[in-house]
Amino acid sequence: RFLEEFIPIRIIGEGAFGIVYEAEHRLTKLKYAVKRVHIKPNLRLMRRARREATMLANLDHPGIVRYQHSCIEKPPPGWQTSRWRFLLQSANEKK
């Protein structure tokens, strides 16, 4: 779903829970920071991630990046890192 709406541009950060990408929305051409978080199938972790998304969605402060959207995807193991690095490398080679 994400790749249908966005074009990945580059990795802008990595942490213990995921990777943050700069991405361009295909329709509006606006740029976004997209955090992809890997969560093992664990009910407690899913609840925690959902609670964080809800808190971020309600946050409105001029010094904090505005939260826009969440979705849940279930890619195969190892997909996030290998597939995204490949997509970003391909995008950079086209420039």
C-alpha cells in the first residue's frame, strides 16, 4: 500500500524499532518523513504502537512534526531493510 502512494527518496534515520525515509507523495508531490516500524506479531507491542499512533495523531504543536497517517502491513521477514535499500538505490541511480 505504501509504495502505491509514495516514492521513496532516501533514508534519513535508523533506530532500534525501524527506519525513517524521505518520501514523495505520488499525487501531491509533497515530501514526507515516513517511519516504518517493524513489530513482531505480539499483542502487547501492537497495542503500544497503536497507543503511540493515537497520541501522535492528537498532538498539535509548532515545534513537533505533524503526524499524518498510519497503516499496518505484513511483509515477509527481512523485507523492510532489503527491499527498501534496493528501491532507494534504484531511485538514486535514475537521478
